Amino acid sequence: MDWSLIWKAAIALAGFGALLGAILAIASRRFHVDVDARVEEVLEALPGSNCGACGLPGCEPAAEAVVKGEAPITICRAGGPDVADRVAKIMGVEVGSTVPLKAHIHCRGGASVSPIRAVYQGVNSCRAAEIAVGGGKACPFGCLCLEDCAKVCPVSAITFDEDCIRRVNVKKCTGCGLCSDVCPRDLIEMVPADATVFVRCKSQYTGKKALSVCKVACIGCKKCEKTCPEDAIHVENGFAVIDYDRCTDCGDCAMVCPTDSIQLWAARVGHPEGGEFILPEGKKKGKGPDYAVDTDELEMAVAEVSAEEAVE
Amino acid sequence: MNEAWRFFLLFFGAAIVANILLIRFIALCPFFGVSGSLETSLGMSISVIFVMVMATSVSWVAWNYVLEPLGVGEFLYIPAFILIIASLVQFVEMVIKKTSPPLYRAMGIYLPLITTNCAVLAAATESVKPGFFTKLNIPYSYGFVESVVYTLGVAVGFSLVLIIFAAIRERLDMAPVPKFFRGVPIAFITAALFSLAFMGFAGMFGL
């Protein structure tokens, strides 16, 4: 056996290694690029799943954009307020007015209260149904129940039951707003996570017409508008809209709503979804099946709306 | 045979007739990995051309002036070339990061991928041991210019096929492909047909 070969091989490889190592060492000094140390820190704080919900290719570009000031510190939708807090700390700024958001679906019309006008058998997507024929639901403003929002939700926070009642699990909801973007009927609003008063309908029909397509529709009676002490709720385009900047969560509007379209959110720690919708305490229970509408009061309100419309 | 024609044949043979992806089936992982979209395949192609030519030039020098004179080339070429290619890619990455940020942004993500790309090693090996992968014992070794032209051919062939394949896959995504074949399976079938088509070049110009 020729031992000199082994020596030669060792020398050759060691020589290459030493030479290349030296070149790299010199190059890393010579061609050193100062990277903002904050980029790495921000990158650490981000979830690192490169989900792309922020619109950038991944977490590293997002971190760079944040450090350069091209993106807000709240850029990470998936990370939510926790990540925003940590990023804010690194960047030395206050998170400020970025209240955490959660999704609220402005429709509570299930199959039992909202009749269908046709059986939709097309592509299984709300957006497709909306483009094609407007789906099978009689109410042209309500939830189509084809679950586009549930499919797009990255944390499975939106669920539908057999009656097509949709719920948002506020424990899971990160406030990313993807569901709000996909809803073809614009029913999902991102509301402040601490809001407690909700309008659960977006029907532009008023009075009898609204009730004809859904038993639990907002009829646009403006009782809430008249009751609100803070001028925080207004009827626009036939349905009530709450201005959460002004709302003080007093619940007076929910108290007077004849169709129970305005309800209160009761956060419950032990509840699997983080809470549930309730009626204000002391509100008269009505005769309706699964909703508490006082039928006499409702008839009066409908009559009022019809009278007002006739005057106009 | 005149010199220019010889170089053309060397280039053409490396790029088309003995295409590294479709005829020799080397570097199939980037072939399927980065052919998902035209944009990434373009970035990868440019990086591969750049790195392959540089890697071969350096390893040719290492082979002809160090490994071969010492008589250790026959068994040491793989570790030596891997060492050289990996360091070279690192070095190139540092240099372009400093000198040309736009180029770094375009090629940056692909450079580390290429470090261990077998096509680069194959080109470097073939340029010092012609006919190695075709199991031909050719008693001939390329000169420096020849090996660069040869490697350029290999890299251009790689890029050409990668880009064409990415374009095909982009169309396949929208084509009415049966459910079971969607995604990678249809890509494999397409690659096979593509490979068959490239076999048609065999024997062109007597190559």
C-alpha cells in the first residue's frame, strides 16, 4: 500500500480547507454588510410560519419592512396583539390605538327562521352562489351558509351548525380579517374585541318586507336610534349600525329592539366559544320559538315603519 | 473541424443532446422543486448558470494543478469539489450581497440551494473527467476554455428545460386534469413525455 497517497490526500484536502476557510474569513470581514440587528429580533418575535397573510412573501421580508418603517408594527395578522406588543417593544414604539379585533357576522338568520326561495346546487361557495343566482336564501342580504368564511379561517374559529347558525369562537379568532374579505355579502365586520352590543342583521329591507324574508330581521324601525343616549347607533340603508367609538355598552338599544336584532355579547370564561349572545336582563320574553320577540310589540313597530314609509 | 464549430458542438451537445435534466436525469429535485412558477424558475436558472460556470472554472484549476499532479484526483475529487463549490457559493453570496443588493434579492434565496446541487458537481466532474456519467472511458481531458463552454452548455440546458417545464406546469394548474393526477403526478408524466421528446435530438450532428 502506498502511504504517500494518504499523506498527499490529507495535505491536498487540508490545504483546500485552510485556503478556502481563509478566503471566507477575509471575505466575511471585507464584504460585511451591516444588517439592522432589529430585523433579527423582530423576526424572532414573529410567528415564523411564513403564512403570507400580511401580503409579503414571508416573515423575513415582513421583519425588514417593519424595521424600515414601511409596514406597521401590527403587520402580523396571525400573531395578533401579542406579537404586535413584542414587535413594538423591539421597535421602541407604543402599540397605540390598535385595539384587538374580532370578527362579527351580521346575520343570525338560520334555516328555521329564514325561508329559502330555491335549492342551490351549484358550486359550494358563497362567492360563486352570489355571482350565479344569489344563492337559495330568500333574504338577499343574509348569510348564504356555504361557509366560505369558515373555509378561509386559518384557526377554524367560525363554525356552522345544522340550522346554519354561524358562530365565531372569540377564543380562537385572531382578528386577521380574512373572513371579512371573502364574504360576498359583506356581513363580517371586524369589531373591537371588547365590544358587547351587536346588530345581528344587515337587511336593507324594512318593515313587513324585511320580516317576509326572515323572521329575525332588522326592520329599520329606528327605535334604537331614538333610544341611544350617546348617538352611537344609526339606521342606514334599512339596518342599524353601531359606531363603536361612541358606544358605551349600555344596552338600551337591545332593550327596545322589537326583533331582537340587537343583542348583547356575554363573555363567559368557561364557555367553549368564549361567550354567547344574550338579551338584556329584564327584557320581555316573547312568543317566538327560538327567539324572544314580543309579537304585539313587533306588529306595532312594523305598522309604524309602514306608516312612516307611506308619509315619505 | 474548425474551432468555432467544435465549441458549438460541445455546447449544443451539453445543452440539448445530453441534457442534464431530461437525458441524464441529474438534479431532478430542483427540476420538480422550483418549477412551480415561472418566476422562481427564472431566478434559479440565472443562479445556476452563474454558479456552475464559476464552480467548474475553479474545480478545473484545482484538478489540473493540485489533485492530478499529486495523483489523488481519482478518489478525492468528490470531497474536494464539494468543498470548493460550497465555499465558492458562500463567497459569491457574500460578494453580491455587498456589491449588488438587487442581484442578491433576485438570486439570494437560490444560492444556498445550489450549494448542494448535484448538477453543479456533475458539471464540474464531467469537465475534468469527460464521459464519466455516460460510463465512457474517454482518454481526453478538456482544456480550460472547453470546460467552461461545456459547463455553460450544461447550465443553459438546465435553465432551458427548467423554464419550459415551469411554463408547462403553470398551464397544467389550470388544465382539466383528473383529480388523482393533479399536482406532482401529472408533472412527472409531463416530464417523461418531455424527456422522450428530447431523445429526438440524439444523433443530431453526429453527437
